[in-house]
Amino acid sequence: MVTVPCATSDDMASAGSHRIQVAPDWSVTTPHDLDAERVAAGLGGFLSCLHLVDVVVPLVCGLLQMHARRAVPAITRGTHGSWRPASGQAASCCGSYSSAQAAAEHLRSISHACTRSGANELLTRTLVDGALGAHQGSASLHPQASTLARVAECVLGESGPRAVWEAGLHPSLVAAIHDEVVGHDGPALPEALYLGVVSRRPDLAWLADTVAATAAALDEAPDRSDTPELAEWLAWTQTPLDRRERRARAGWLAIGVPRSWIADLSRAGYTPRDAETLATASGLSQTGVADMLMGWLGAGCQPSPDDLIDLFASGVPPWYRPSRGAVARLRSSLGETTGRATTTELGLMLALEGTVPSAERALRAPAGGPRAPQDAHLRHTGQKESA
């Protein structure tokens, strides 16, 4: 039972009060004949208890689920490390927050819930206070000591268990994520891994398989010291390629390519199989191929392996990478005709022609016009980039 204000105007002026009962299934008993009041509301009348039953009670139910950590707050991390509510949960009151904990706390706030739903804040606060008071000390809002002890085994750092709780994650969810990624007896994992899992939703089976496969490829135990860092990185960087080719990430790691490169190469769709093919065609090592591809990506280009093999066959040396500046100058010099060529096509033409003016002339030439790819070797001899 809880005493709530009751008014016949939406500004709650001259509100009286009475008691209501909210059952475990969230049905509400009030002293009003709500069916009759709905008829009156249809004729232009107002009763705050109708608003309470239709809007406030469902809202409070959702808030309690977040307070009990049964519902994970929908938050997302920005490019500069700040956090904010996901677009589907955002409202005009939302901003950017320095931590996941602050963003989650805002989503659990009454002011945010009311701003987003249009619920009356006085009624909402009254009902939330009553519900929290009724559950004070209960296991539904406060996990048992044994559960918290298990979380301490799952999250790195003395403050880790509290940090994941404040970020809105229930201990049982934390334990489930840990056990799926590294097994029940695996090492504790960083707080950031759990935040990455709930905000990015990577495939946990893929994550676990990649951790295990990387350890096997390096002939090390799955609980080696860098497993937590590796698992965290994987949780934040899964790409569509990883979902299509589940062993690609482990393959890149086995080659020994820097992790920062692997994330970019995976986003661009390059596989270890591509690295092997290009290494054979170019004479570079597979790590050297990765470096070459990163150079092309740095210019905004994503040539296919076949594109690059054709360049090598035309005499373009494997060390060649177009610069972003040269590609931009070529695009600018082409003006309105730029739309006919992608950035990758501009980079490939620069590779073939050697200079921006030559590439521009080639792109402006009539289709089927004369070209001399056999001269590419001469155009690139002694130069790694032309203005």
C-alpha cells in the first residue's frame, strides 16, 4: 500500500491524497471507479489516477527492473570514450557522460524516465519511493553475499565488482559472461570487457573460440596473462568479417600482426588468406602485406587482392601506397567527374600513372583510350609518392 496524490487537473493543483495497492503483478487497486473515469476522460475530464495506472505504473515497473539489475541499461560508448544512452532510450535531458556508471545512473533516474515518457514526476517519485521502501533489504534488489563473492572472482580489480554493479549489470549476468568467455575457472576479466559485451553485443562463442585458438596457436595455456586484455579487445572490435569467417581473427593474431592493424584490416574485410595470396604475389612477408594494406587504408582505399595483383603485374612495386593528400588532389582536380570514380579507383589510377596530372589525364581519356601499364615500372622507379 502507498499513499499517492490525486488531482482532477494535470498540473496537480489542489491535489488530495488516498491509498492505493499495487499487487505483485503490477495491477492497481484504487478507491476510484476507473472505468467510469475513463468515460469522463473521453469527454474531456482528467483524473491523475488514470495517468498513474496507464503511464506511471508501467514506467515504475521498468525502473525497478533497472534498479534490481534485471534490465541492462541501453548505453553506448562514443569515439572519444564518453558514454551516452542509446538512441532508443535517449531523451532531451540526456548528455554525454564520463563513465558507463554515470550514464547508467542517469537512465535509472526518475527525471529521465519522466522526461522520456511524459509521466508526472510527483506521482512517479511517490510510487518509486514506495516500491523501493517495500523491497528494502530484499534479495531482489541486493544480491546475496555468495553471489557477490563469485563476481569478485570474475572482475579484475578491487573496485571491479562494484563498478559493474553501478554500470547496471547483475552479478549473475557478469558470472555468465565470464564463464562463457574463459570458463568457470578462467582468469578474472576487466570491467571494460563486460561493458563491451552488453553495449556491443559481440558473439561470445566467437570470442571464446578466438581466445582459445590464439592460445593454442602460440602453444600457451588458455589462462595466460594476456587473456584478459585479449578478451577485452575482442569484445570491442568484432566486425562483420568475424561473423562471416569465425577463424579470421585468430589467423591474423597467429601471423603476429599488431592488434590495432587487425581491427582495421578486419573492418575492411581483409583475411589472413588474402595476406597469404598477396605475400606470394609480391614477395613480401604476410606482416609486410598487412603493412602495405594499412597504407592503402590510410589513403581511404580498399583495393581487392586481385586489384593489387594486377598492379604488381603492371610493374607497380609492392612498397607503393598512394597518399591521402594525393588522392584528395586528384579528386579535386577532376571536379564534377569525381563522382564517376571511387576513392579506391582513384588510388589505383595513381598507382598506375605515378602522378596526379597523369592520373587525371588517364581518367579523363575516352573509354578504351591508349594506356601503357607496362610503363608503370618506369613511372615508379625512384619515387614512393608523387605530388
